[in-house]
Amino acid sequence: MSNTQFSQERFQQAPVVGILRGVDHETLDRIIPIYINAGFSTIEITMNTEGATEMIQKLCAEYPQLNVGAGTVCDMEGLNKALESGAQFIVTPVTNEEVIKKCKSLDIPVFPGALTPTEIHKAWTAGATAVKVFPSSQFGIGYIKDVMAPLNTIPLLPTGGVDLNNIADFFQLGVVGVGMGSSLFPKQFMAKGYEQQLYDHLKAVKSAYESAFQTA
């Protein structure tokens, strides 16, 4: 039986949204079991990936232990395609209030992209589950800290610039989660024959995240 609903409990156990963009079916089949075995449970397929809707359907059907979402959803057309494919949560790079409100009305978790304090507040007010602060890579952890001072009641999910070396720092600030793409799935470890290296890397990221709470 396919999984149809986002599990907040699963996400909280490993609050990392793994972002896959531009992967093919063969790579997906190979790395998803590794991802799950390493202790992760939330995966995002970006809608600008060729065959994204089929991949989302496949993951929902074959991996009931996964939260499967659609990313790079910018408008209602993209949202409708994502929802038709069975996406259990929605991630956007922009603050589209129509998309946010539609997700909220359907009780589908939505993580809209926003950068400035005004955008973050607007996304939250529109009904975001958490706000994806994007692109964090250009601003770093200091920016997140500054934003969280006045907006401490808004759950933030920094995306971009989060890696093995700083993930614990982000969580020590109090973010509810992070989004990670190439820093979670390094290109050199995505190739066939590097399964053990990918697993080791994923386990290291998971341990680094967990260390934020061991030292808190």
C-alpha cells in the first residue's frame, strides 16, 4: 500500500529534506534504499527534473516509510501536477500566496521559499508549515540568527549552504529543519560503484545533526 500522508513524527526524527534534482530513474532506484538505511525519511524531487511526477508516484508506492514531496513548485499549474502525482508535501523557491493557501486548505505541508524578513513573515501569514529560507548559501548562519531574533515564532527551514560541517550550528540556533541538495548527495558519490561512500557520507551528516542536541 502506498504512503499518502506526510508524517511529522518521521520528519522530526531526521528533520532534513533531501533534495534530488535532475536524477534519472536508475540513480533513484539505487540511492533511495541507501538514504533510508542511513536514517533519513524525507525526500524532495524537484518538478524541473525530467519524469518528476513518475518518480514521486513510484517513491510513494514503493517506500511507505518515506515522506515524498515535490520541489520547485512555483505556480498553481505546478502544484496541481505535484498533487496529482501524490506528493505529500510541497516546497517552493518563491512565496506564492495562492499556492500556500491551497496547500493549507488541503492540509498538505508547504515550505515556501522566502529570504527577507518581510517575505518570511508574508509566507508564514499565508499559511506556511515552515518557511524555507532560500538561498541561505549566500548569507550563512549569521543571517539566520539575525532573522530569528525578531521572528522567533516562525519555524525556519534554511536551504542552501547547509553542509556536514555546519548542520549542527543551524540546529543549535533552533531551526525546525534544513534542506540539503548536493551537500547531502555529493555528485562524486552518486555514480554507480560509490554506494558505500554515499552511505558513509549520509551517516556522517546524520551524526553531525544529532551532535547539535548532544552538546546543547
